[in-house]
Amino acid sequence: MRRAPRRATRRSCMPLHRREGLIAVACLTVCFFALTFAYELGALPQALPGLRRASFPGAAAHELRSHTGASLVAIAAETLSALREAATAASTPYAFHGALVQNVSVVMPCFGQSQFLEEGLASVIHQLYPPVEILVIDDGSEDRCGALASKILGSTLAAPRQRQVALLQKWWGWGPAEMATFRDEVVVTPNRGVAHARNVGIRRARGNWIMCLDADDMITEDYIDRAMKIVAAEPTVNMIYAKQQFFGESRWQWTVPELRVDDAIVRGPLPLMTLFRKELWEATPYGFDEALPKGHEDWAFWLQLTRLPLQSRRIDAFLTLYRYKKNSKMRNRERSNPEVPRLLRCLFPDLYPVRKLLIDHHELLKPNGFTESVVMDVSVSQHLHPLRAAPHLWSGMILEAKRDEDGAVRAYNRSRAVAKPFDWQPTYRLWRLHRRRGDAAAASEARDALVRLWGEDQFAWYTTDVDGDVVKYTDTGDGASRVDAQALHMHL
């Protein structure tokens, strides 16, 4: 009599078949639901070219049965990826239905940041809302970051960038002619500083929105997408920014405050990656100010923007990523050149209080008020920007601190000749110098000009104890007082 198989043997075999069956059922279920949603969105992957809307789901079931479990998993993964792209493609253009197409140009200056360049570019190329063009500006770098950018855009990131371009064509219904208007570029310029590089890029940009991104920084994939959704809801918005996450040698999170003019005056509150309409940049007199020595050009740009009718919005999320390095070029420059914020304030006599700027003058006129590197930069700025008042003003202060009064008078006169009507600084410095030199006629002319600008009462207020020196009065014993002549000379 044949013995029945041992129960243990059946137990050891059955789980294997059950596992295979469960895997197959799971794959079929995932694929079925994924394909169902893909069908609704019109996002069927290329792996199943035979499926058509008219024959779904019957054809889908037949097609699925012809695939192995492994290929079904691949199909499911591809379908889910297509779902995500289709959702983006379907929703973003709809937000701008009937409105002006919103195109973003990304401007990326590069100097000595080659090791981080691919990360920065990748963060742009993987945006859910693709930029219409990427402009990399090589600021005469020794590491030839421009050549590296061309290589990266032409090889490593070429395929995802092509997908971005195809998505834009689908969104806006553009043909080759429209797409030819925009193009990614790598531009190599002489080394003139990051402000010059940004201005070159923005000037060449054809998008109506601009985002500047340093080559060593990044943005999250949904930053531009979330910004443009705000624009779709509020078409008058012309500036958008987000909170900032530090990475690298710091994990600090910058909760960027809501934009207010007083904050911009005190500390320049916006991240560089702020999105702004190109027309705002065009409305400023200098864009990123190339005349300012040793940095803070972004602060100067935000201050120029405060004069314009801004409609700004903040995204309440950490979407911009700033690479913090303790010994970065910028950090070293800030430590080595503490006078630069004072120079920056001199550019905006209409925004900063007169007494605040007079204190800056006093500090700059000290023996070590200007560092040697800034003195050299001021000389270059004076040569490159002869029609700007500030470089001549700074040059006059440098000469005045060195007791070269004749040279200082010449520099102040050049500054006064090209200064804006509200810029009192070169006239004030000439009044001080002429008083000191005993040139009564020239001092009187400068004084009259200041009185016309300020009025007698304000002139008296602004010219009393402006340098922190106390004008001493000596009791003569007869109820009268006389001014200490030495203190008055120091004061004037």
C-alpha cells in the first residue's frame, strides 16, 4: 500500500508556490491600478505601446498577462514615474490658462566652484517647473568652470534637460521656432566680479522671470513650481522668495522675514535665489552694483528695489539651499574688509539718515578706515565708473585721511559734478575741507548749497557733534562762554 506523502514535505513546497502566486497577484494589482490612473491622465508608458483608450481595460489585461513578474514591476515603476510627470504637465499650464506665459531664466555665475557645479546645475534641471533657459557665466575663472559647465550640460545632464525642454513645448504648444528664442548658454567673461557676471547673464536672459543661483548653492525641486503657482493666483506679484536651509559646515535655518524697507536698510533680508521679474532689474539704475568694492552687491540690489512698487510673497518653506563654508571667499572678505557696509550705505543717501552716514564718514576717515585691498578696488571703480559719484567720494575720503587735501578737493568736486540732486555728501565734505583750509568763499558756497537742500535748522543739526567729538565751551567768568578753538577745529 502506497504511503501518502509526508505532511512536512507538502508544507515545505506549498509556501514557495504561494509566494509566487502572491507576487504575481501583487504585480498585477499594482500595474492595473497604476495603468488605470495613467489612462485617465493620458500618461501610459512606452512599455505598453499597444494600449489605447478605446480598448482599455480589456486590452490592458491581455497585455499584462504576457509579461513576467519582473517586467511587470518595471512597468509599474515606469508608469508611476509617468504619472508624476503627467500630473505636473497637466496642472501647471492649466494654472496659467489664458494668462501670460511665465518663463524663468536661471543665471549662474561661476568662479572657483567647479567641484560643486554639477550639483547646482542638477538642482535646476530637476525642477518640476522647468526653467526656459540656463545661463552659466564664467567670471574669468582659473579652473575653467565654463568649459566644465558645457561638458555637464552636453553629457551628464543632457537627457533630463531635453525632457524639460520637451515638457515646456507640450505646456505652451511651442514649435521649434519658439523654442529657438531660448537657449542654454555658457558665457566666459573677463574677471570683473560676481556683480558684473550676474548683470551679463540677466541682460542676455529672455525669460520674464529671473533667478540667480551661485554655482555652489542649490534649490529644491519644487521651488520654481511653488513660486509660479503663486503668480498664477496673483498675477501682480513681481518677487517671490522662500526660507533658506544652510548646509555644508552649518545646519542653520534662516526664516527669512517678510520684506520690509526698514529690514532691507539694516541687513538686506532676501536670499540671492529670490525670483524677480526681469522688468524690476531693468528699472534699477545699476542692477547688481559693479561699482561697490568687495561684495554686498546683492544687498545693494535689494536696496535699489525698495524704491520700486514691489509686490512680494514669501513661501513658508525651506526651498533654497545655501552652502556655508567658514573660510569661504565671502566670509574672509567680510572679516578683512569691515568698511564695505559703510561704503554701501554711502550709495544710498536717500535711504539712510544723514547722521548715520556722517558717522560712517567719521569712521572711514580714520587712519585705518580703508584697507589696502579696498583702496585698490576704489581706484579701479573710479576708472571703470567715471560717471558715478560714489567712487570719487570714496577716493576723496582716502586722500583726506592721508592729509592730501588738494587731491581730496579734486575728488570731491568730481563726485559733486555727477552726484544726484539729493546726494549731499560731496558738498558736505567740500564744506568741511574748505573751512579747515581757510577758504571762506568756497566754504560759503558749499554751505549755501547744503542750506538750500536741508534748511537752516537742519543744517545746524547735522553739523553739530557729527563725529562724536564734543565741542567744548569754557566759562569766561562773566556769564559768557567761548568755544574751545582746538575742539572746534577738530569738529569742523
